[in-house]
Amino acid sequence: MRYKAQVGASLFAVTILAAGISSAHADVNPATDEPSAGVVELSADDFVFAPDGSVVEGDFQELTATVYEPNPEAPTGPSVRSCPEVNDPAKVTYTGSPHFVVDSEEPFSSWLSPNQTATYTTESAHEISAEVELGTEAEVSGVVAKAKETLKIKAGAKISVKRALQVSDSNKTNKAYRVRLGSMGWKITRTKEWIAAPCTPKKKVTYKVNAPQVGDITLGRFNS
């Protein structure tokens, strides 16, 4: 059965089939389209997501990496003898966990019953951008690049999507679920710990962003 449906101002075509499954990848920047050895790559087929893109079904161990940066409150004058730790570098921790980044440019969404397959073809060339939850847009490229380097993941501040890219998903479960177009990506969190004068430990989450996975465009499975 073939039908058309209206989402906002965009018209899309969906094909419901009896069987079959396939996946596709986005057109990405040549400098970042190939994963390095040991890079962690996620598959949307392994998870079911809540409407906000967080995982509600599927097993995954959160990735963590630590780097050190200059203490933002280190004294500029003589060292403090009573608390030399104020001169220590700040500990910065990056964490990464699975998160589905929905394609807001082409918001395809459809319920899929058991034994059905939905196929969608993109209508235009566009981009899927990272979603900043905490922090500024100006920092997103730097934060995602640092997380990509330290956590060894495929992530980008944005990925490009080709026109006429076809993706599909087959429901082989015993219950219906919703499929949405987007990228299987990462929730990246940056947390900073340091010692402030006179000798006060501080810890602060300084950035949160949901970044698309470089080279990935697919249909994610949602519980509603």
C-alpha cells in the first residue's frame, strides 16, 4: 500500500511493505567520513527511544574520558601555601551515551505495525545539526570535536544529508512502534572539577549536547 501524508508544510511519500530491512548513510565531509581504528559506532537497530531521543530499551555502557585544563580560578600571584591545590589543573570529564537526533528539516514520522516495513526517501539536501541542551552554540563545534577525540566516537556538530536518500526499517517485533528520520548519535556531557581559593572544591556540568553520528542517517524506533 502506498500513501501520502502531510507533516507541517512538507509532503512525503511512504511505502509499507510486508518484509525487508535496509539502512543508508548520509553524505558527509570527506575529512571525517571514515572511522578510525577503535572508534565506537552505534546502530539505531539496537535501541528504542523516548520522544526526546533518550534510550528506553537497549544495553549500552556510558563512555567516559578525562582531560586536564588550566584551573579557571588559579591565583595569578604567589602560590597559596595553605592550599597549593588551587594551582592544580582542572579535571574535565567527557561522557557519551546513545541518543537519537531527529531530523528537524524533514520530520518524517510513522507508526509501524508488526511485519510491516516503512521506506522513506528524502526530498532535499539538508543538514542535521547538534542539539545544545546546556551551553552556547558558539562552543558546539569545539566541544563535539574534543568529545570525538577523547571518547573515540563518530560525532559531528552537523552532518549533511543527500536528496533522494532512501532509508527503511522493518518491524520484526510483536508490537507497534513509531519510526522517525534522523541520526543515531550521542548525548555528550562535559563536567569540570577544580579547587577555588581559599581551598574550595567545585564541580560543574558546563556543557550538554546531542550530536549526530558522522555518516549516519536512519529511521529510529520510538515508543510513542
